[in-house]
Amino acid sequence: MQPIIELKNIDFNYQPEDASPALKDVSFSIQQGEWIAIIGHNGSGKSTLAKTINGLLLPASGSIAVGGKELNETNVWDIRRMVGMVFQNPDNQFVGSTVEDDVAFGLENQGIPREEMLVRVKDALEKVRMDSFATREPARLSGGQKQRVAIAGVVALRPDIIILDEATSMLDPEGREEVISTIKKIKEESNLTVISITHDIDEAANANRILVMKQGELVGEGTPAEIFSAGTDLIQMGLDLPFPEKLKIALKKRGIDVPKEYLTEERMVDWLWTSVLNK
Amino acid sequence: MNKLIFGRYIPGNSFIHTMDPRAKLVASFYFIGIIFLANNWQTYAMLTIFTLFAIFLSKINIRFFIRGIKPLIWLILFTVALQMLFTQGGEVYFKWGIFTLTEFGIMNGLMIFCRFVLIIFMSTLLTLTTPPLDLSDAIEYLLRPLKVLRFPVHEVSLMLSIALRFVPTLMDETEKIMNAQRARGVDFGEGNLIQKMKAVVPLLIPLFVSSFNRAEDLATAMEARGYQGGDGRTKYRILHWHVKDTAVMLAFAALTAVLILLRS
Amino acid sequence: MDIRFEQVDFTYQPNTPFEQRALFDLNLTIEDGSYTAIVGHTGSGKSTLLQHLNALVKPTKGTVRIGDRTIVPETNNKNLKPIRKKVGIVFQFPEAQLFEETVAKDIAFGPKNFGVSEEDAASLAAEMLGLVGLDASYLERSPFELSGGQMRRVAIAGVLAMEPEVLVLDEPTAGLDPQGRKEMMEMFQRLHEERGMTIVLVTHLMDDVANYADHVIVLEKGKIVKSGIPQEVFQNIDWLKEKQLGVPTAASFAEKLVNKGMNFDHLPLTADALADELLKGFKKAGEGQ
């Protein structure tokens, strides 16, 4: 099946004189309906990579194909109908004076007739559970609520792909959970392809595949289980250690043998239970 | 925490509140124009009754309107005094050097006072009953004819609405920066004028820098959301003109006729 | 230097139509040399409480004692400035306060406002820059050309340069990546241990509370609903969930073991504490063979 996003040999420099390129020979493909997490330390190029997919940044060389169309300067606007993006700062992407105005912004840009806008705005707000806040001003919303409105703004345009560019970094734990569960729900309902750039291990754990960036290069790829078994290297990749890994380290320090492979919390609980009490 | 009601808008459901903002805007400017038709006590009485009736319809306490006069009270009294002490005509009540207090002088003084008050009351009525965003929508609509002259109506309107949206956010940010700098020993209220001006630097620079960053982020987000300028855009917010708006326009026309009849 | 709150009330814009009560009869003590965490849902009054710690605001009722200074509603605003040197507050996203042409000047700004000489302020700036993990090459650079994480460290250095006795931190790791968070919390721990600095940490991250704090104050809607050592405060997971507070990861994991049938005297709050408890279990299992 043809991938919905395909990157081939992407190079990118913010300034031509830059010593090290922001992106160096990056290639990968994403199938429709996948949830891809892109992780990496600060400055690894993950955000830059995200911005090439919807043409906010144009690569110096290489090709990007979205939905079968190869991205160039002229069809960038068509591509943007297929790819919605939620940014890191909840305030700095909120254009409208009220919640419903902001959701309508993207629709207005596409020249959607007003009657249809009314339907789509209401629909999108219901999907993110912000419909009772339709006339609320942004200054009176929490970070998590603002991000959900941003998601509604994307959903109203009915794209195939949604990119979350560190969309949960500036939120408190509650806000983060709101946003992640909203994305999960919407992905299931509409079979969206999700690309999330993140530092949050709980967010990354939802992915089908994780891509690891380091200094502009794609250095690793795998399922969450495969990537999370990297142990202490995870910190360099910009993630925190999952708790079972931290516990394993603490147990090892105390002379207890622990299984090498990655264990989820549930499996760790099971292993401990059988090892400690049922011998 | 946002305690200020920006633009002094007071929410409500009155006849005036629910009028189309375009009608209110046009009516306010028109009123300021026809007020110059009045030149005797009958015409001023007419205007005063009209204004007080409008205030009554807004269901807002007159206290708020009187508050609108306070900042300008000295200017008003000064102008009135000038009129009263320098106008010649009619019976002379008092004379002292260059100052003459005459019948005409007193009349003119009172009329000027009335004019000031009525203009302030009418404009206050506009801002008390119309949210800033509605005013911005009204301005955009009324400026539309200027598109013919290549005036960037849509861009100006978008700038205005984005600026309004960010006012509460910027106010919060100002408070946060002030607190942070006060915690570093800055005193915003103290000292002479030079010191007070210096104290503003650690507040203004961070605000400017953060605003530039915001603008850049916002532009990127707008581009990602398909914004390409005003062409081909539809509008979500629309204004509704109702029968009562036409009625109000007619009432102003009637007022104009009456003023013309009554003036001397 | 202790900080004490005695029956403190605070109301925003009292006697106006916008009046809003934020703090209700607060009584608390932040002891000299302690590491206190203040937790609570958004809207619980944390920021208001914070602003009382260095007299940015005065209580509308009650007394706040900061060291030997006493602050009551009638206290004159004129002499509150010296308190702000003793209690340094690092607000959330502190990089927003940077404004000077160079890093050195910005860090020196705070001390100079309190009468420190030009030379002393400059040497403090260099010293604090090192403390936050940046080398001297940053001194002459413009703060605005640094990365977000670096700007934050410069801002913190600017507060440390005032040489406060109490350091108040409002969500200091917000927006940082895991590595950055780890480095930052370890830096504060060093300040606490090596310099005896009293630390007050306002946070949502219960793991940080479990790992570092020796005293926890829980706020809800402007009132203190629980306070004590972390062990006590985090014992009842249901209560924590009911109050919509986070649960330290280790405690939540341990709860799963409890559901399987394992027993703990106290729910362990950190990975190390849990490992210690499990060690006992492993030894017993070993002996049983």
C-alpha cells in the first residue's frame, strides 16, 4: 500500500553557513492510520522535520510526498488541507477572539460557505468536548483547553494527517492527559494518521512506531517496547525512563537479578509478584 | 486574573445592547455632527431628552456616564469659563478689565457645557453597550467601500481583532513580568520622573521581545492553517441588521428635522 | 530564617463588585533549612500564597512573618523591598524577565537594585552563572540569542545573585525536556544541601515532591487541607485522586502490588524506597527455599 507520507533524503539548513545541518539525509515513510512518535534531544531536528511535512520549511534537497503528491512551492496550500498542525504554545496559535471563532479560522481560509462552517464548528467542538465553551474567550481557558480548541480547529478541516509539535510540553499533567486522550479518541473515530513530536513517554507509548532523531539524523526506529528497552540511553533521546526501568535499576543496585527485556508496568507487577511471593 | 472590563463594556440585554453595532457606530458619529445644529435652548432641550431616553433604554445606571465626564471636567469648565468671560452681546452683568460677563456669554457657556456632556454621554453609550470586537466588525463593514481605493480593509480588520484578542493575555503577561521584576528589587511607583521612566525598561523590553516571538509563532500557525490573505475567504461572524436598527436611523432623521425646525 | 503565616486571609479587590476571596485562614510555617513543597489543583491559591512569601502582596487579614519582619494589612509598602532580597522568587517561565544587553548585566541587575556595587555584582554574576551550569563564555552574550533552557538558567542565576536565604520556585521545570528537568532539580538539591538554602517548591509533579521535599502543604480552594511529611500526605491514594492531585509513580505502582496481595507498612514513594521494600521480600523468598 502506498504510504501516506514519504520522505526521501531530506536535507535542511536554517542558514547556509551553518556548520551542522538541521536535517541530514532523513528518509522514512508512514502508512495511513499509523501513530508515529518522533523523539530526540533538544536540537535534534524533530520540530524542523515536522515543519517540512506541511511545507512550512522547504528542504534544501530531497523529496516529500504527502498523499501521493510530491510537495513543492505551488501545491503547498493543497498539502496543508491534508495536514493539520498543533503547535507548542497554546496562546500563540489561538487567532480567534472566542473558541468558535478560532475553530472557524481555518474554515474561513478555505472559503467554506457559512452554513457548512456552522455545522463543522459545532461538530468539531463536540469531538473535543469543548462545545459548552463555544463563546468563551481564550484568556479564560486553561492550556489544555486551548490545545483542545486547536485540535478542533484541525479536525474541522477534516485532514488525513495531524501533527502535534510538542503540543503537550507546556501543559500541566492534567492538560497533557486531556490532550492525549482527545487525540486517541479522534484518531479512532476518523482513522487519522498521527505524528507526535514529544518528550512525554506516556504520549510516545501510544505510538505504533517511534522514530529517534539525533543531531539532524534519523538514528533509530522501533516499536515502543523496542525503544523503551534502551534503558538509560532513553534520557539522551529526550525521554524519561519508564518507571519499571527505574525500578529495575534500583533492584540491580541492590543485587537482585532482573529480566533484560522491556516490561510494561503490568508485566513488571506480574514478574515481581511471582518472583517475590511465589517461590 | 483579569479584573478590568476592557473598553468598559458592561454586558446586558437592553434595546441598545442588541442593536446592530453598525447602526450604533453610525448613529454616534451622526449625533456628534447634528449637535452643531442646535443653537437655542429648545434645540438643546430636544437633544438632551433624546440622549437621556437612549440612556434609559440601555438600562445602565447614569453613574457610569457621569464617570465618563470626570477625566475631562477641567477642560470643560475652562472652555465654559472662556465663553462666559469673553463673549459680547446682550445685557452686561459684570465687567472687570478684559473680562465681561454678559447675557450671551452665560447662554453660550451653558450651551457649550451641554454640548460637551451630550457628546461624552453618547460616545460612552456606544462603548458601554458594544463589545470591542463588535465595534471592530462594524468598522470593517463600513470601511469596505475603501477596498476600491486598494485600502487593506480585511488586513486592518484582522489586525484589529487579533490585537483585541491579545489584550487580556498581554495584560496578564505585564502583571507577571512586573511581579518578577519587583521580586528583583524594581520599584515601579517610586522616585522622580527619571527613575520611574528607567523602571519601565525591564518591563517594556521583555514585553516587546515576547510580542515579537508571539507574532512569529502566530504567523507560522496562520500559514499552517491555510491563511493566504483576504482573497477567497468567507466569514463566520456576521452582523444582523434588524427592523429596530432601521427604526433608530429614522428616529435620527426625525430628530434632525425637528432641530432644523426649532433652531433660530 | 523562618516564614510563618498566622490566620492569613487574602481577598482580591476587596469592597468592589469584583471582590474575590483567595486565601482562607492560612496557618503554616516554613522552617529554616527545610525543603517544602506546595501542591494543589489550579485555582487552589498557590500563586496567591507565593506572592505573600516576599511581600509582593500583603494579607487582607492576619499576619505574615518573614524572618524578623512582620507584615499585616496596615504595613507600609515603603520598606518591603529588603524582604525581596531575602526571599527570592523564581516565577514560572522566568526567562520572560530577561531584558539586559548581556547575560552578565542581567544577572547583576537584581543585586545592584539592592545596593551591591558594580564590581561585586559582576563577580556574583560570574559565580552564579557557574552555579547554574553555564560557563563564562556566556557572560558577554545577549540573553536573547540563547536557547530556551539556557535563558531559564540565566534567569535563575539572576535570582540566586541576590543571595536569598529562601528560594521559592514556581514550577521551575515547566516546558523542559526530561534531561533538563533532571539537571534543574539536581541543581536545586545541591543548593539546598551545600548552601543550606531553604527551598519552597510549587509543583504539579508529585515525583519531585516525593524525591526532594521534606514537608508538603496541600492547598485546595484557598485552604490548607493537609500538611506533613511526604510519607503521611501520600499514603491515601484514593484521597489524592479525589483531590485531583497526582500520585507519585512509585506509590501508584506499589498500589498495584498491594492489589495483588503484597503488604507494605507505608506505601513507598520512590523507586529506591520500593526497591528496599522489595529487597525484604526477595530475601524472605530466598530464605524460604
